Amino acid sequence: MACQENVAASLPFRFVPRCVDLFCGAGGLSLGLKLAGFELLSAVDNSKAAVQTYRENFGQHCREESISEETDLPDADVIAGGPPCQGFSSAGLRRQGDQRNTLVTCFARIVARRRPLAFVFENVEGFLTSEDGAYVMDLLSPLVETGYRIHLRKVNAANFGVPQHRKRVLAIGGLGWDPGFPEPTHSAYGAPGARLAGNGYPRTPTLEESLAGLPEPSTEEPGTPPGHFFRPLVGVDLERAKALKPGQRMRDLPEGLWHDSYRRRAYRRVMDGTPTERRGGPPSGVRRLEPDQPCKAITGGALSEFLHPTEHRNLTLRECARVQTFPDDFLFSGTVSEQALLIGNAVPVLLAKVIGETLLKDLENAVAQAGNGQLLSFVPTLSNGKSPALERVTQRVRATFLKKQTPKETLLWD
């Protein structure tokens, strides 16, 4: 019989799990975990603006450093992190062999070497299909081999009360014990497939609701609250704003109002000879947001891509932070573009808090036992269908990990 051990019972009376945040960025994941009851021991990032932001809001336990498998870390109950996503984000340029992608492997090997009670991993949905699922395997293989029992699923942050449609991949694992997975708290709407999860729960807040209570923004920095300022639109940019109604984007404008980069992207595949039915379309370019729906996903380019739902201007940094569920007293450091990137790359605080609350409850009741690691669930899509690329990845994951399951185990697989 396997030796069983109650995780919380072997620790201090009041179990306050200790956490390390790798690739911490501005600290959205850290703040959510802290609000859920975790103690933040250490955080690491190689961005000066990120480290300054983190220290401004959490204290001096964050350090600026390029993360490697040899990175020195304190003993922690949980290691959390989201390696940089630029190498395979569907919103950016994909570069095969991008060195940042190898940080997924680095994260997995750090966890495998340090052997915390649990880990939390977050990344963009493009993580699933990049290089035919190679990075999924890089994450899972060393962790399952070490003994972690893991859920890996795609979620929409809107199903957890975040006022934006933000699809992300979460992996949560327990060393020798079965963690749960955060359940939706809200019913989302306003995007394809949004109603497939969280039915019967309270409605996700709208963009208008998330921005309520903010004063008029300033045209000068820093604004009140800090970051609540904008640069007035002029010339053709103002013409575009006046022509766009809520929900409309660049393609809804007359071609004379398209900006040059959008026009090049719109026609590049035509010039390459790609058949029309396979051509797809360019990014939205600029979009007027809808006030009565959750926001589109906030990215590092949101300041130039998104127009306020009712005013002829772009969103402010503070409005972007509001959509990411940061409190108004959370301060961001760096240039405007650096702050925008920190906000756009962050884990929404409210999503992180739900993750933390679920994990804290599981840790308090966890029973660890010696045994093999296992992929407990794999849900790579929120819809009823899969792209050919995602289907290939699913089959690869099944072939590698499903064969390890026993007949008595009933697991959730896509």
C-alpha cells in the first residue's frame, strides 16, 4: 500500500502556502495568489520595468535576472509562472526556434528539480499548437515523470469574472496528489463559444461596468488615478475614430481610411498567390469597443488598437489595467509602451485569485502518496470542434499520456 500523507497536517497549524513567481511581469498572478491567502517569497523577471513595478507594489523580494535551470530560489510550496509568450502568441510574429520558447522547458525542469507541492503554469492559447505541440510535451513530460498529477486546460478569463474575452492555457499540478481545477464563476457572452462554460452563473461584467467610477482622463501624464491619461487623436486617426461605431474595426472603414500597414497585411497573401478561401484576414488594426459586452483581450498594443466605446480616443493605461482587474492603486513603472506591455502580458488579477482560492483549498485537504505522475485532464478547446493543428496535438498528447491511465480511472479529455 502506498504511503499516504496529509499535506497540510505536516505543515504549521495555520497553513499559509509559500509561493515563488517566475517570469512575474507586473505581478498579476502574484497579486491574485496573495489575495487568495498565499505568502509571496520571491519573484524573478529579466525586465527592469517589471521588477520596478513589482517592487513598488509588493516589496523588495523581486530580483532582475535571466531565469535558467540554475536560478537560485527559496523553498516554496508552490512555483507559479508564465514564461514569455511572444514566441508563439497568435497576436504576434511567430518565429520558429525563438529562444524564449525554451523557457517553457526551463520552467518545467525548475519545478521538477525543486519538487514543490504544486505548480501553476499560464500561457497564451498559441502555446498548444506551436511547433505541433512540442512545447506542450516540453512542459508535461518532465513533470509527469517527476510525479506530478496535472490538469491542462484552455479557459476564457471572462468565465471567472474578468471583463474581457481572454483565452489562456492553464496547467495545475500536485506532487503525488490530485489537484482540482478552478470552476467557472461567471457566464460569458459576446464572443464565439463564450456560452459553452459557466451557464447559470452570474453574467460577466461589461466593459462599461469595469470602467465605471473613473474620472475624466487627463491629456497630460500621469493622470488621476496614475495612468489615466490619453493623447488626443488628430488628422486621419480622428477621422477613423469618428467613422467607427461600437463593434466595428478597420475593415469596416472605407479603404481610404485604412492605414498602410493594415493594407499591406490585408493583401500580402493575395500577392503570394494564396487561394482566397485559405487566405484569412489581417489583424483588426483598430477597433471601437462595445460598452455592453466584455472587452476584447487586452494586449501590449491595446493603447493604439482599441478605441473607447463612446469617446473619440484610445483607452488609457488605467482603463486597460481596470479590464485586467488591477486595483486603481496598483502602480506601473517604465515608459508608456513598457507599462502597456506589462499590463497586456499580465495574468488578470481576478483569474489568478480564483486559481489561488481553488489551490489553497486543495492544498489544505490534499493527501499525497507515492506513485506515478499523470495527466488528469486535457481540454485544449472551449468549442465543439478543433483545427487540424489542434487535432494533431490532441492525438499526440493522447498517444503519450492516455496510455498511462488505468481502466478504473475516468478522466476528462477534451
